[in-house]
Amino acid sequence: MLPVKYLAKRALILGVTVVIATYLTVVIANAGGLIDQILSSQIRFEITQSLSRDPAFSRLPEDVREKMLEERITNAIKAKGLDQPFIIRSFIYLIDALTLRLGKALVLKSNAGSREVADIILERLPNTIALFTTATIIYSIIGIIIGLYMTRKPGGFFDRFMAMVAVITGVIPPWFFAIIFLLIFAFYVRLFPLGGFVSVPAPSDPLLFALDVLYHMALPLITWTIALFPYWAYVVRNIVIQTYGEDFVTIAKAKGLSDDKVLRRYVLRPSMPPIITNVALSLVFSLQGALITEVVFNWPGIGYLLNLAILSTDAPIVIGITVITAYLLVITVFILEILYSILDPRIRVAR
Amino acid sequence: MSTAPTGLKNIFREVLQTKSGKIAIIILSVILAMSLTVWITGSEEVVKNWNEPEYWIDNPRLAAPEWFSWVTGSNAPRTIILKPEDFRKTYSEDPLTGQATIQLRTRFYYDYNDVPSEVILKLNVNATTRSLITLSWTKPDGSKLEVYRKDVGRGAYLIFLYTDTDTVSSIKSYLSGINASPDIAVQTVLFSSEASLKSGNPKILRSSDVNPPRPYEVIVSISSRKEGLSASAQLDLLGKVHGIAGTDNKRRDIFIGILWGAPVALAFGLTAALIISFVQTILGALAAFYGYRIDEVIERFTDVYLVLPFLSLLITIQFIYKTTIWTILITVIALSIFGTITKSTRSMVLQVKEEPYIEAAISYGASKARILFLYILPRVLPYTFANVTVLVPSYIFLEASLSLLGVGDPVLPTWGKLIEEAFIGGATFYGYWWWILIPSSLIILVSMAFALLWYSFDKILNPRLREE
């Protein structure tokens, strides 16, 4: 039976969390209204420029010119909704974001020429999924296998060695590996290209195109996997070892069950929830790509787009990516909570 | 089953007894000593001039570290600077015409297997009329050529001999005079014997190639009206290796950047990690200890903070306001008041709070503040310190990643900035390994030290995870 009341409360809390987080993002991404001021002065500048180049306009008397200029500027600012104070607009932005009406980008365009934020994001999303979601799946699997292997002989050579590797690589971010690997494997060894998505010019044959993309994807994929699997293996190992210390495992061992059976029935099952949570959240975050790694590899995914959007103060794109990630995140968390409340008797009883 | 030791002192002692803890402490002490020395004895002048191209003009561009030439045995050229006082000055006057000539003459032994990366003549001329400058270049084999001839006004001149148009045309006419191919580069002509130039297979001429060894000789002569004529010259033969860590594309000594980056990196990482860990710990403890409203509020804020896109917001703020590293620090702290440490501390305090000794404290009337700060917090502090050790490298890398995206501190040379400039300058594309690997290895070294420290903490605090 589902603990409906508990889940309803959690849903409400998660909803409030998304609203507040989105609002904070709206305010910061718009620099507390500063970007609107920049936009307004940009409009003023453009209109003044275009009018002063108009010969018919310069023949008009001074006061008429002045009036006409002001009129056009106010109209343009009104048309963009910039005449309202930021505090009001911030709530309009918030509601738009929460209802996923992502609107138009201020500066950037999609390759197809669209200004819709949704189009721009959707155009990049496949690139990010192809690289980072694949990499996340790969490193999660490798990590789980190695992590379980480490628990075979805790404190043994392999365990200690992998733990040390995990601890050291764990503090080094993937983009750092990216730079070093580029230097070694792309520059000195020349096994891989120096970044990018396809060769220039891109091959026209679809099969060759796919192969070319794979060739460009290889090094980022390897980098991301190598950078992240050791630490993940260490986390898996610790979760499993923690379960090994539980009383019910000791009892199972005392009953004389085979090691294999103890592992399968009494250790792995209760270890699954935290491992699944970790993998699920990593998968959600993988959709956001990796801002810096994508910049380093020149990979046209969501992270690269985010960086581009920030550096051209294109707030709608930043807000769009954030709100989508936030939704995905809380929905995942919520689904997991439902799952666990069904699967884990302890949670069911406690509530 | 062994349990975790309690008491900060005991834990620190145990951490120091592990091998990884010892290695970590040694590395950190060296870096800390280095930072303090730089902080105390270093001159601010270097940092002020970090972005001034003129300050670094006497260094070669993109030179590898000096030790690299020992390792490879390539005997790559080092920088030779012939200062104004290394020039012998002779003055002659023609009483009939009123013309005077200053001759500046210097010599140097050159024994490297490669030509200098650049040869720069710095000239200061003071005269009432225009003066004629000539530069003659005599090689150890006795051959002599005129490298430069130009008529200039008063002022200071920087002549890059390899690329200067007058030099190139002088060299061309010299080459056609000796019937050699006119396409040989200036540097090759300057440092090869005339015979090898003629044969079409130029070979570098070292001072020791002739017996007895003879130097190169350079004569700069300046002729003008004798009234108020004075001149001085400096000749820079920039090498292909430089210092301990080489130079970047703006001729800056990377080692100086690394030295000055160390205190900044440590201060930034340590301050951020300490403040954030402690604030999060205290908030988590408050939430668990007081419960109800306070717990609810802190929990909600923590959830919000965990959903906030930390890096995007930080980059946005930094991009718009372009602040110094210390303002970045404040922003980072503000964006991390709540976080995962709040959550883990909260769950830990929830357990500790139920223990009998707390009950005892309540029963003898200890105040709430006393219980929280003196009885509960010390129990969770070791975990906070473990968190500090793992957070320091992540904040050092955060600074580096901001620099890499071009939104770091605009002035200070930080480790991240060095890596960013190397990356933008195409170090990975052209293989200037020292430019990127040396600052990187410093960051890795420091991170490794903190990671090892964290490993020892983890080992001691979670003994259950180590059991056979």
C-alpha cells in the first residue's frame, strides 16, 4: 500500500523547492534586473542610430525629432515589456518558466535559425545525451563491478589500491583530465582529434558522418569514464561493506548460508536503493552535460550552450535549462521515493 | 568491532600516524612554506607587472624549462643579455664636417647547438639631427656582414633582428654578394659560417668550432652631428629554454606565476572549505537539535540550494560583475551556505542527541547552548574536518574552472589563470607541455595531499569500512 499522505506532503515540498530555486535563478540570471537595463539602453541606442541615418528624419525640426525619437523608444521598450519594474517581471518570468513556456532567446539562435529557447535546447540535447548519458551508463556499470570486486577482500591490495586511486581522482574534476588527455592522446600520440563534433568539412555520407562523430566522441567519453568510475566504485564498495556489517547479514552468515547466497540475498538487495538513487541522479545530471568539459572539448552540447548563454547574458536560455533540470531532478527523486516506499518495508512502517 | 576514536586531538594524532597522513602533511608543509616565503619576501612589483608586456621583454617567448635541455641532452640555447655596460664605447670626430661617430662594441661566446629564439637590439639615440645607425656582425670564422643600416631620429628603438625589414633586406644583399641562396632565414645567416652558407647547407657555428675559440663580435655605430650626441645599446639573445618552468606566450616566467599562485590557491581553497563546512555543520546541528520549525526551515533551504545550478549562477554573477578573487570567495560561500554537509550533520546529530550522556546533561540542567556546542558539536567536528580536506581541492579547482571560462580574477596570476592562458594560447594544440603541465601538476599535488588527508580521516572515522 502506498503511504499517500506522506507522498502528497513530499510532492508539495518538492514543488515548493522547484518554485523557490527557479525564482532565485530568474533573479540571478537577470542580474537582479541589470540585464533589462542593458536591453533598454540597447534599444535606445539602436533606434537613435537608425533614425540619425535617415535623411528624412534629419530634415525635421529639432523638437519634432526629439518627440518622435522618444515615442519610438518607449514603444519598443513597451513592446518588449521592459517598462514594468523588474520585480513584477521577475514573477512573470517565473510563471513562464514553471509552465515551461520558455520563450525566445535574447541573443543566441539555433543552427536552423530559430529563436525559440526550446528549439535551441532540443537541438543540443541529442549531442549531450550521446556523449554524457552514454558515459554515465558506462562508468556506472564499471564502477559497480569494480566496487563489488573491491568488497571481496576488504583491506586487500586491490581494495586499498583502488581506494587510493578513487580518493585522488575523486578530487580532480573531469575537465582537468580532459586538458591533460588532450595534450597526451590528441597532441602527442595523435590517436584522437583535438575536440569538436565532426571534421570540417563534415562527410556527406550518413554512415561516414556517424563514424566521424564517434571518432570525435571517443576521447571525451573515455575521459569522462576514467575520471568518474574510480570514485563511484569506492562509493559502491562503501555502501556494500556497510551492509555487510548489519546484524541480519551476521545472522545469515551464522545460519551457514553460502557466501554467494549471503551476498545476493542479504547484502545486495538492501544495498540497491542508495546505488540506484546515485545512478538515477547522475543520469539526470548527465542531461545537463558538463559545462567545462564541453568547453574544453568544443563539444556542442547543453553545457557548451549554457556557457555561451551566460557569456552573452542570454537569461532565458539559462533559466530554461535550469528549470528543466530542476523538474527532472525532483520528479526523479519523487519516483524513487514512491519506489522505495513500495520496496522497503522499513520506510513503509516508519511512516 | 573497532569504533571510531573520539576527541579531535586523538583523531588528529591518529591521522598523523597513517602513512597517507604523513605524506599529505609533508607535501602541504612544503607548499605552505613556499606560499609564506613568497607572501613575506616576494616583491609586489611582479604581480603589479604581471600583465605589462614591457616588464618581461628580456625573456624568451614560449621557452621550455632549462632542465628539459639537460634531460634531452639537446644543449638548447639559454638567454644571453649584453647590457649597456657590456659595450665598449669609442668616440671619434671629424673636425672638418662636424660629424661624430659613436662605436659600441661587444663580444660574446656562443656554444649552443641551436640559434637563439630571438635577437633584439635595444637602442637609445640622442642627437640633434638624424643619425645613421649601422650594425656589423663578425662571426668566429672571421666573416663579417652588415646587418642593419638605417637613418633614424632621436629616441628609443627596439629592433627585432630576425623580422626587421631593414635587416632582412641587408641579409638578402649579403647573401647575393656571397652567391648563396637568398631564402635562408636571418637567424641561420647570423649564426652559420660563411663557408656553410655558400655550400647551401648552413650549419651553426659555435665559438668552440674554431681553434682557439673565438667570440662573436657586434659593433653598433651611430653617426650624427657631434652636438649632444650620445647613445647606448643592449643586445638580447633570447634563448629557447628559461628558468624552472619555462615561459608563456607573453614571455612571462611561469615559475613566478606558480609561486604567486600558491598562496592565492591555498587561501581561497582553505577559506572557502573551512567557512562552508563549518556553517553547514552548524546549521545541520541546529536543525537536528532544535527540530520542529527550525528544522523545517533549514531542511527546505537545503533542498532549494541543492537544486540551484551552482556553477551557472556563479559564472553569471562573475561574468556580470567581473570581481576580484576575494569577492568570488564571498559569492561562493553565499551560494553554499546550505548543502550536503547540512544533511549529513543533521542525521548524525539526530543519533547523537538520543545518547545517554546527553540525557544526563539535560537532567543536571545544562543549558541548550552548552549541550549543543560543548557536547554535541565536538562529536561531529571530526567529520567536518574530513569534509574540509576534501573540499579544499574542489574549491581550488573551482577557481581554476572559473579562470578557464574567462571569468576568474582579472588581474592576479592564479594557477587557474595560468592553465586558462595556456589553453587559450593553444598549448594543447602546439604541444607547449610545460605551460600546461607544470601549473597542472602543482594543482594535482596539492589536491592529492588533501585527498590523502581525507583518506586517513575516512579510515579512522569509519573503521567499519576497513574491516576484513
